Amino acid sequence: VRAWFQSNQRKLLPTIFIVGDTRGTALVAPIAEVVTNEDLEPRDLLTLPRAQSSRQTGQSVVALNREQTAIVYGFPGMNRSAPERYAFDLLASVVSGRGGRFFDAIRDKQGWTDTVRTTNIANARGGAFYTYVAVSPEKESDLRAALDAEHAKLRTDGVGSDELEDAVQFAVGVQSASLQTRGARVLEYARAVFSGAGVQSVARYETAIRAVSAEQLKSLIQRYLAAEAGKVGVVRGRAR
């Protein structure tokens, strides 16, 4: 680990992010002096190869001696600077925000699980869109059939206007809540810079989310959430 750090991290010119009221140059000057006196190399994440989505589909199953089964439905996503990133965030709110489709169909109506979570991960050079559920082993087949049906319904019907508006409000609220601490703001600005989205993308998040239409969402679902593009991972427990 030390050898890897010396070769891959120690020699890099750091980018320093400061959020909040500061003493201006009095704060920055001593930091800059130390950094510039070192023999460090710049590295731009955007010059690194873009992550290529695996063409392998189907499912992977691992059996463990536990009383719960965990299932993940995964699809290739977008990098943070791509315009589709906002539509993916909104889709995550549509299906698993409180009152969302998966939440409603699997947790509330069927009572099969307490955990239904869909997440959009958008990084500098790639991303992923996935749904995680936890269920008792004897209900695995029923739950997967329900999830398959919900995915198929999304591809066919898209998202309704009321559903879209609720998802917008939820996504905006989640983003606002996530930026309540200074540490979270620093990380969000850092991700914006390293990904190429730019610091302005943090402030315009709500505007970008509200600009996503139902037609754009349906097109995204049909292109990126096609059945043949997904993969299922299962950590299968033992039935009682």
C-alpha cells in the first residue's frame, strides 16, 4: 500500500477546495508555498480512459448461510458531466423515493421487504444505476417477478406528470439536505470540478432537474434500462 501511494498519489499536485469565509490570501499563501516547493505532477482525471460498461449480462449468485437474501438490479449509468445525469437522478426518485414505484409495489403493497433503494452513481469517467432490495429467501422469486414487471412497465408507459412532479420535489429536497454540512459541500464541489461538470453545476442542480421532461425520461429508460442491458447480483440466504 505504501509503495502504491508513493507512486500514484504522493507525487501528484493536489487540488485544494475551501468552502466558507476565509482569510483570503493569508490562508492560501502558506499552502501554495508548500505545494509549489514540491516536485509534484499535475493529473487531470478527464484524461484517463472512460470506464467501459461490461457486456456481460444475466445474473451472478452467491449463497451464504444467512436468513436474508440481497438482490441488486444494475444498469450502466452516466458520468457526472453528462446531461443525462439529471434524468437518472430523477428516475431514481420516481422509482424509490417515498411513494415511488418500487417502494409502493414491493414494500407497501406486498410487505415483502423493508429495504428498497434505487441509486444513481455518477462519477468522473462512468456511472451506474442500480436497485438494491433485501428480502426473506422464500420470497426471492416473487420479489424478482414484481421488479421485472415494474421495469417492463417503465419501459412501456414511462412516467406520468404527477409522478414526475413528486419526483422533482423529492430529488431537489434530497440534494438540498445533502449539502447542509460544510464537509458535504466541499466534496460536492470537488466532484463537480474533477468530473468536468464545473462548480456551476452545483448551483444549477435544481434548474437542471426541473428541466427534465417525461418524454426525456421515457427515452432514457428505453435506451439505458433495456432488459438486455441489465445484470442481477444475488446474495442468496437460506430459507427458514
